[in-house]
Amino acid sequence: MVPILEMKNIVKQFPGVLANDNVNLTVEKGSIHALMGENGAGKSTLMNILYGLYSPSSGEILFNGKEIKITSPRNAIEQGIGMVHQHFMLIPALSVIENVVLGKPGNKTVLELKNDAEAFVALGARYNMKIDPYALVSDLSVGQQQRVEILKAIYRGAELLVLDEPTAVLTPQEVTELFKIMNQLKEEGKTIIFISHKLNEVFAICDTITVLRLGRSQPSVTAASTNSEELAEMMVGRKCFLDVDKGEYNPGETVLKMEHVFTKGTHEALNDINLEIKKGEILGLAGVDGNGQDALIDAISGLTKVSSGKIFIKGNDMTGSSPRDILEQKVSHIPADRHKRGMVSTMSVKENMILISYYKKPFSKGLFLNGKFIEENATEIVEKFKVKTPSIEEMAGKLSGGNQQKLVLGRELSREPDFIIAAHPVRGLDIGATEYVHECLVAERDRGGAVLLVSTELDEVLTLADRIAVMYEGKIMGILDKEDYDITRIGMMMAGQNQ
């Protein structure tokens, strides 16, 4: 049987960067094919070439055995190729059916939506995806928006569907529903390329796996013939330890205590938060992104004033205190957005290392900085936390994402904090860097530090956390001890149900 897709010797050269280096990808019709690789391995570039967003520097694409040239996304759709991007491409102010027919060939000046809406509803019923065609996209949940994107691609005739990190914003129950849809599409003869970094999901749903490493494709393997350890090694080029060794759970005194905390605001406001984190524990905060996690972090770190309630750190009432006063309580913050809140890209590595402590001894001598100590401190942190940089004088913005994260991590942990706020600490990092960050957080916990781990990656929370708190629309839906972990229950709480 002729493969539905062959991408042969694909090269994509950007100024100073070889993103795809003679990549080969063969996908069989009616299969679910995983495309995996570290951050920056070239996966998105390759799929953007397939979808017509980029033109390859060289190489050829065969679809159903015939060589094709894909010049634009519209051209890709006409060929039978659809793509659901990680960040949805829907227009929130328009209705579902308006988004579906937007840009469709043959549209009249005045859209006649009735027939399209009826056909869309019938298609949704076929795949058990009931979506009101006249609902505004802005009123839909994230899971519903994703279904609209999938139905939109199928409605336009996609035979090959590319799903880019489709589970990143879904609850466990929504992931299960998505997998049912994918399997039904497969049974009907459609083909799916599944881009993911979640090993367990790849093994649960995919037939074949292709790994990209440093812009080059590795020989494809069947899911049945490999395992998580081998795949991780294929991606990183060395053995990885996917499980983290933790010392015995022996929590001590309360470090953070929040009592009936409320914040104002129309978006992500906190609603009666009661929370405690103790020495020697990692409390994982789970939930779909946008359910109050950022507001919680901002309230604890002094970036947002609480409207009522109390926040205590190590027994001290820090309600309404400034961010500096809170940091002085030996609190460290690894922010979700390292560029916005964690570092200054145009400053050197050395300068970024003193952003919090520059005004204190031994970093300063009166009105002047202590240059010798600052250099020694930066060099020590770079070596200890394995930050790859030509020198401590290098601009932080020139480092890779993983090394920027290690820079922030090194600065924050080198302060030997009593309380660490770690917000999405491995977002965008590859397996190797993720492994290292997890080891550092566990080491802080074993040292006696209190860690608040905020993550939308449920696997990460389940692996690292001693207790899990679940947030939904600014509320804590419940807190589970390790022995009570249950993915189904956590998923229901993430969706606002606490049964």
C-alpha cells in the first residue's frame, strides 16, 4: 500500500539556523503517527512546511504517492491536509459556523449559513461532538474549541490531520474523549499526525513513532516495539531517569498559610482560598490553565493586593506586604514567564544573578557593588546548575530556553529559600532539562524547604507532589494526600465537580 504521506530529505534553513536537516517522514494511511522530539528539534517547522506556512529549502513531499507543492494553508486544505494548532486559530467574536466557513472556497458575498450549519451539526453527531453552530466561540470551553477545530478540518475535507500538542489544555476526561474521537477517525480511514511530548499518551494512542533530534529524523519505530526509556534516549541522545527519587515524606512546621483569601478582578479572581504548605513537602497545584493559578501566585508574592483574608509566611502576617518584603522572608519565585518576570534579556548572566540581592552585603559595599564577589557568585551558580554559556558576561537573552530557566533556577535556589514558588518550571523544556529541574525541586524539599509547584501537566504534579490541591475558577476544589490520588477524581475537580 502506498503511504499517504512521504516527506523526503526535507531541509529548512533559516538565517544561522538549520531547523530541518534532511528529515524523512513516512506516514501510513489510516494510522496515528506520533512526532516527538525535544524543544527546538524541528517538529513544528516540519509540520508548518506540510501545512504551507513555510517553504522547504529543499526536499520533496508526496501525498498519496504523487509529488505535491504546498504553497499556503489554503493549498494544504485543498490537498486534504488539515492542522489543529496548539494555540487555536478561531476568532472568538464570531460564531462557530462563521469560523468553520471562513475562507472556504466558493463562499458568496453574503454568507448563507443554514445549509453549512446543518451539515456541521450532522458531522458533529457522527463523531459524538455536539457543538451549537450558532454559539460564539468566546463562550465555548477550551475542550469545545478544540472539537470545533477538528470538525472544521474534517468538514473541509481533511484526510490527514495534524494535531499539535492537543492535550496540553485538557482535563484527563477531555483527553479520554479526544482519544475516542481520534480512534474513530482512524477506523474511518483518516490519518493523524500526533505531536506530543507526553510519553504515556503516545503509547496509549499511537501506532508508529518518529523522533526528531537536533533537526534530524531518527528511524521510525512502532509503539509496540519500544518503551518510554528508549524513546527518551532517542530524543535526548542519552539515558534519562524519568522517575525522581524522593526522601521520606516528613512534613514540619507550616511555612505558608492562607486564610479566606479573596482578590478582586473580573479574570481569575481568588474566591475564599484556604491553604497550608509545610516544611519538607511539595504541594502541587493542579488545574486547567487560567483558573486562578496566576492570581494565587501574585497574591502570595505581593504582586496583587488581597481584598480580604490573611496570608502568613513562617508565622508572620505578610498580607499587603511588598514583593521585596516577602522575598526577605527567604521566599524564592521561579515565575511562569521567565522573560517577563524572571530575567532581563539584555543584561548579562552575571547581572541577572544579582537582580534580587544587589543591595545587600556581600553583593554590595555601601553605595557600590562588590564586583569580585558578584563574579565569583555568578561563576559558582553557572557551574553548580549547569548553565551552558560562553561566559558570565554573555547576554542572558542569547542563551537557549533551557539554560535561561537554569539561570533563574540557580539564582533562586542559591538563596537557600525556606519557601519556593515554582510556576510551570519546565514549560517549554526538553526531557533532559526537565529531569534536572525536577531533581533540584525534590532536593529543596528533602532539604526541608516548602515548595508550591504550579503546573498544568498532571503527570508532573502526580510525580513530584506530596499533596495535590485542585483549582477551578479561583477556588480550591479539594486537597488530596498522596494515598488518595485518583486521576478520575482530580479530572472531575479540574472541571468544577467535587463528587
